[in-house]
Amino acid sequence: MVIINGLYGAANPIKSEFLNDKRGRIMKRTSVILCLALALVLCGAVMSYAQQDVNAMLIESYDALEKGKYDAAEKTLKAVLAKDPGNPLALNNMAAVMVKKKKFDKADTYLNQALPRAKGYMVQVNRVCQVGGICLAFRPVAGSTGNQELAPLILLNQDMVKQYMSGEPLPGKGPR
């Protein structure tokens, strides 16, 4: 027997069941939304930490380049590219390592991979390592964004590598 709004305010089991079901769905939906929000916050924190790690590795690789430790720089840059495939700064600096190892075709390949990803990628050109007068490597700034887009710098490196590969004299260097 179903009581529909009895005289003494007796609970309506149909209405009560409906309200409990509606509250349950609202609670489930709220729980799902809260879990998703928490997951996004945690993902953001993890990604921020991972980016800090990549930045530290880029600095480490640049410092190795500057000291002439090209094998160490290459190893670190490969680790950066494993964590952040297509990182344009890592690809550019890897090209500088390849220039030093006289692997100009590989340097050109790395620069070609870096260029489309470098548009809008900002760097602070505070320290530049010139490798063999042919290719420039750039040291990232820890904890800040840059004031120079990387793409034109990669184009400069591409021009220098292509000139060297073609046998044309380098500007300011004269014939080889």
C-alpha cells in the first residue's frame, strides 16, 4: 500500500525514493567533478615539476657544451628529448653538438625538426655558446621566460650550417 500525503504528513515512499535517488546522483556527480578537479591540479603540479626538471637538464647540457664536454652534453640532451620530445631548444643545442662532431647532415636534421616547434618558444639570449663558428647553442634562464623568439635564431643556425655544407664562405670568415 502506498500512502500519498497522508493526513498527518506521513512520508511518501515514492517521493522519498525519488529525492534519495536525485541526491545520490547529485552527490556522485559532485564527487566526480571534485576528483577531476583534483586530478587536473595534480597533473599541473607534475607537469610543472617535469618542466623544471627539463629546464635544469637543458642548463646542465649547455654548461657541458660550454666546457667542451660534448659527449656529456649529447647524453643530457638525449635525456631531455626522451622526456620532452620535440623540445626546440634541446634540438637546437643538439645540432650544435653535431656541428662539433662534424656531423653536419645530422645538425641540419635537428634544426629542421626544431624550427616548426620554435615559433612562439621564447628564450632569454643571455649566454650563447658558439660551436666552431658555425652553430649557436643557447642557455635557458632558470625560472623565467625569455624575450626572444627561438625561431629566428634557429634560422640563423640553419643558414650557417647550410653555408658550411655547401662550401660557401662564412660571413666574416672568408674562404675555407
